[in-house]
Amino acid sequence: MTPKLMGVINVTPDSFSDGGLFLDAEAAIAHGRELVAQGAEILDVGGESTRPGAEEVSAAEERARVEPVVAGLSGAGHVVSIDTSKLAVAEAALDGGASIVNDVTALRGDPAIGELCADRGAGLVLMHMRGSPRTMQEEPRYDDVVDEVKAFLAERLEVALAAGVDEERIWLDPGIGFGKTLEHNLELLRRLGELRALGRPLVVGTSRKSFIGKIDGSEVEERLGGSIASSVFAAAEGADVLRVHDVAESLQALLMATAILGYRIPPGAADGDGDPRIG
């Protein structure tokens, strides 16, 4: 099985990998169309940076950044995910045609997002993160990072279900790079298959992240090889969706790996095709 590719569109001035490149709505829409042409099946639009140390922006500012982009891309028939932890932004994006909410706080930032997704029949991505983007990299510690991430995601899954979200529309994300050291990130990737016991599709985002640079000293723009290698490994370990910046290169690598090895979903994988919009 080749995972779906979720193309990243940062409508921000300060995201770690491409801050400012797509702050203009027309530029962001054009970039989204390009990502779809390259093979992205989902476009993840975000108006607030979640890089380590990032400052919050107001809901009004975040809405102003993302609303025209969501409308432009969804209006063209593309599947759009809104990367936000604010209810007002999520609601506006769903009104504008988005069909998935990607919440890095896993409903801790604004629990009402769960009820919103339930009411709208929207997909919901729940991600593990310690603290907030401003604090998450302040000496993160775990006794066993995989066990603790798994327990957290299981608990947040129950919260989403209690809010009425259809289980078939929930994805889980271990949060690579969010409140984790290099070794924590590597251990999560090595043992990604253990998270499949939760019974829901897995989203994994390693693209251009700093843990790659900690291995070889590379800067953000030099991390394509590490991004592809970690994404292919995650796919082999059972990731259903890969959140990437470099769609064409990632797809080529995945197709080659599939041709050589084939992907086998490990025991305990969720049923279905991994699409949270489909029950």
C-alpha cells in the first residue's frame, strides 16, 4: 500500500521551512495546485507556525490568512485539511470547503473542535505534542516515548469519540519533532508499528524537520534526502498518510520502494482506506 501524500501549504511569515513564500493567497493557491499535480491527495493549509518557539497569532489573523486559500483550493475540487487548534478558524475553514481538521493539540487547545467535526462529519487528525510550540522543546523527557505517545493518543481518541466524532474519520499522529529529542523521534519511527494497535490510520510528518539536521548538520533546504528516507521508512512501518513539502520527490521514492519491496500493513492495522471523510 502506498500512503496518501498530504502536501504542506504554510500561509505564514515564519514557518521553519518556507515561511513567507506563500503568505500571498494567490501564491498559496498556485502552490497547492502544483502539489496536487505532483501527486498530493490532501492539501494541509495552515495560518500559524508551530515551529519550536513560535508565537501565537490571533484567530482573526489566522482566518484572514487561510480563508481565501481554503476557498480557492476546495472550490477547485481539492481535498483540503485545515491545520489549526482554534475553533473559529476550523469553523471558517469547514464553511469554506475544507473537510479535515488537523489539530496539533489533539482537542486540548479548543475541545469544541471535536463537536464541530462531529456536527459537520469532518475528518480529524489528533497529534501528540508536549506543551505548546513555544515550550515543547524545553528538555522533553519520557520513560518510554512510544508507550507514552500511544497512551496519550488513546486517551485523545476517546475524547474525540465522546464528542461524537465518527471513529472512521479520526487519524492519529505521533508528532515527530513536537516535544521530542532526536532519539525520541528515531525511536518513534523505529516502533511506529506499535501505534497501529490503536486501530486508527497514522499520519506521519518528518519532512525537513530539525532532527534530520541533527544527524548530518544539514540546514532546512538541504534535508530532502533525510525527509525522503524517513518518509519511506514510516510508510514501510505502516503510516497511512505522509505530510510532506516535496511531493513529487516523495511520491517517486514511495513508488520505487513499493515496486521493489511492496508495502505490507502490519497486524492490527485499521480497516478501510485511511480516508477520514469516508465512513
